[in-house]
Amino acid sequence: MKYRASSDEVFVATGGIVQVKPEDVAEVVRRGTTNARKRARLCAHPGPEDRLHEMLIVLDQGTYIRPHRHAGKAESFHIIEGELDVVVFHDDGTIREVVRMGPYGIGKTFYYRLMEPSYHSVVINTPYALFHETTNGPFERGDTEFASWSPAEGDLSVPAFVEKIRALVAWTIAKAA
């Protein structure tokens, strides 16, 4: 597959027909598990202005996705490899729902779609998770609203916050069982 790198974590497919092969996935996984932010994406859409965004995304277990929401946008995940929990929050930061995800055939949710502007994040439960994400564009950085009750990426309190979320997710799952 032909692609151009826009950074060490974003790769954009080029050409009129996008075909992703196992070696392409292996490269995205390699890059996403070795770069500084522990993530990478292969965009099948040509640019941020596109109305439809389709991406193969890899998130390393050490990735922090700050809780955020998007007004006027929907997003969906289809898990290819690995397992993760999508954590949906109430506005005050309490957990509203946990969507346990894994690839088709293991008994977990393998596809989800969020159609409302709810704060959400992901917790990676395997060394990495690879998924197909679809959302509507265009991408405008200012359209993402980060939760005020969550630390910014790079803040020294991030590891403690992530452990707190992991503990709350485990409690929420145990309580629902």
C-alpha cells in the first residue's frame, strides 16, 4: 500500500483504491507501539477536510486517551486485534457505561457506535489494540472538548488518573455481573 507520513503517528493512504495488507497492519502496529505517544493511525481518507474519516488505529496499552466528546459527530469502532474498554462518562466524571470490546468470536462486543456527545475514553487491556474507526469530518481540533475533570496528556497526574479509571472500570464490571 502507498501512504504518506504526516507525523510519526499518522499515515495517510494515497491512490484511488485503498487496500490494506497484513504487512501494512504490521507496520502500523510497530509504529504505534514504539513512538512517544504509543499510538498510530492509518487514514484511508485523503485529508482532515473529508466528510467521512476511516482509520485503522493502534493504541498501545500505555496510551492515555483523555476523556473527551465531540458535538455533532458520531464515531464507531470495529475491533480487529486486542481488547479494550470504551468508558462512557456522565458530565461529572462518574462512569455511565463500560463497553467491553474484543475481536469477533471471543464473546465481547466487537462493534460499537456512539451517536451522542458524551465524554468517553478507552482503556487498553492487551499489549495493544487495533481497530477500525469511522467518524464524520471534517476534523477540526477545536471540535474536541476535553473533560475538565481529567488531566491533560503529559500531566504528572496522568498515571494515577489512569489507575483510578481502571479500578472504577473493574468495580463497574464486577457490580454489573
